[in-house]
Amino acid sequence: MDMSGLLEWLKGSLSSSENRARRILRFLQPEEERRFLHELRAQRKHSQSLQAVRRLGIIRAYTCSLPSFELPKAFSNSIVWEDDVQVSTHALPQATRARPATDKGIPWGIRRVRAPEAWGLTTGYKVKVGVIDTGVDFQHPDLRHSVERGINLLQRMLPPNDDNGHGTHIAGTIAAANQLQGMIGVSPRASIYPVKAFDYNGTAYVSDIILGIDWCVRNRMDVVNMSFGMRTRSKALLNAVTNAYRSGVLIVASSGNDGKRGEIDYPARYLGTVAVGATDRDGRIAEFTNRSSRIDVYAPGEKIDSCWLRGVRRNMSGTSMATSHVTGAVALLLAHRPGLTPAQVKRLLRRSTRPLRHTRSPRPNGELDIMRLLRNADKLKD
């Protein structure tokens, strides 16, 4: 393929005065992507427009803002493209200030999944948890001992500070560690690595999420929490999830909050993720959760008490909250049985659930039970 011709076409498109939108261009052959990258690096020093092209290394792709277009025929056999669409976090908008902490700072959902019973065996020590979200409140007293530096993909020179609250809430359920004065999460000695891909509105582009997955793979996260979703399928995001799975990095994703039956959002719908639905305090499937046979496990997601901005706590509902319980459980499991593959963890989660209450669905997967999960893991042959 004529790389110089491709770059000239790109420069012209990037300089166009037409209305532009973000696109993802993906190379089908590794060798051609390597040649393009070499040429891009050589030319971008002298081209202002080419400096806006960002590489998505995990899928041999690039993202930039381009007019509505069809690829020139000369490149159509080597490159595929898709719109770089926006994705939203999976929390319901009604967020209320939490009541004062009770039960020694252990929220009801964390007790429900039987995390405290597991802490004599495992606390998630040294397990690396990537949280691709809105960032985290580094000053929150319940998280100060749990959070590592991470990365801000929106402003690379700044730390991944949370300007929304959603990421801080997720991080608290996974690994808060302030039982005497605040709250304690599912896996209190796990290490949270915040990956800020979402802005203050709780929205992100697919390309930023892919960059987040890439960062998590390169920095050897053990498990990644992705509490967000979209209704449209993205081949680029599928490839990133699949490559992470093959690299040994498990992604836990939320099913969505539209109350749909037989359908869940992407990326939870991809086979390379653990798909999570939400339950209420009574162990029933929450009314708001999407549900289908693709759900791997359900977990508490209604009125979940966790960390919020400026050192407070807040109740929130959504499959986002359910997903963070499962990610914490995976951290406990991987500290207890290091070396489990993503496929093994996914099978263990599905096999270790307890039955849901009052469900009319034909044999859905059940609710997270951490003690069953650890017992079943111990039965695996070394």
C-alpha cells in the first residue's frame, strides 16, 4: 500500500473545512500498520494536522477527526473504519447523600456478597485493579491507602482526578480501606489504578476506552472494571477486549440500566468480559437492570453506599455498582489463587453463584457469593 499517498489523503482530510467527527481507522495487516507508523512519525514533525492522529496500539488502529467519508479504493482492502462513538457510565441519575455509616463501615452489598467472611483467607493484597472511569478522589480518607497513580487519558500531564464522582464511588466499593472511621470495600488491600477516560459528564469516546485497555494491559493489571456501556457494537472495542483477554487481563463490565429482557449493552455482551447484572437488598433482580442469558453473575446494585467527592459518601444505584462488587471479588480470588486465567475466573464466577430470589426467568445465572467462589477455586487442581 502507498503509505505516502495515505498520509497525503489524511492531511487533506484533517485540514478540511467540512464538519468532522471522530473516526477509528484500523489496519488489517500488522506489517502495513508498522510501515504506516514509521511514515507517520517521520512526517508528523513537519505537519500540524498529523499531530492530531492518535495511535491505538492494542488494535493496530488510529483515531482522529475526519469529515464524513468513504475510504479511497486504493486503501479499502487494507484499512477498515468506524465512527468513534461516545459511551456513558452505568449509574442511574438519582444520587442521594448517604446516611451515616453503620455496621462498622461495611455497606450492605459487601456483606451480601460475603466479603467479610473471606477476609481471613484473602484481602486482595497486591492485586492490581484498573478502573476505567471518571478518575478518583485521591484525597478521600477511605481511599488514601488503596489508590495508585494511574493515568489521565484526557489531559496527560495531570493526575486522574475525579470531576464527576462515579469513578470514586466504584473505587470505594472495590477497595476502600478505612473501617474504623469510614467504609471498607470488597477487597481492601487491592491496589486501584484509576484510568481517567470519562469526562465530568460521565461520557467517553470508544478510542479513549481502548487507550485505557491498552494502558491496563501494558501495565499488567490483573482485572479491569468497566462500569459503562453502549447499545451499538464496536469492532474496535471488541478487538481491544479480546486482546486483553488473551493477554491474561480480565474485564468486568456492566449490563446496562434500561430494564431490557434478553439484551445487554456492549462491552458486557462480548464473550471476553464478565457481564454483570444488578440485584436489590432482597436478592431479586433489580427492576432497572438489563438481563439475558449472557449475564455471567448478578451482584448488589441498588442504593449502594460508597465514596463520593470531597470526602463524603453517597448512595447510588445501577449496574455500575454491581460491577464493582464483582471486580472486588475477582481481586480477592486472584490474591487467593494467583495465576488463574480469565477463562478460569469467568467459569468460577458462573459456577459459584447462589440462586436468585423470586425470579421467573428460566434458570438465570445467580448472585455473587464470594465464599462459594473461593471454595470452588480451592477444588481446582494445581
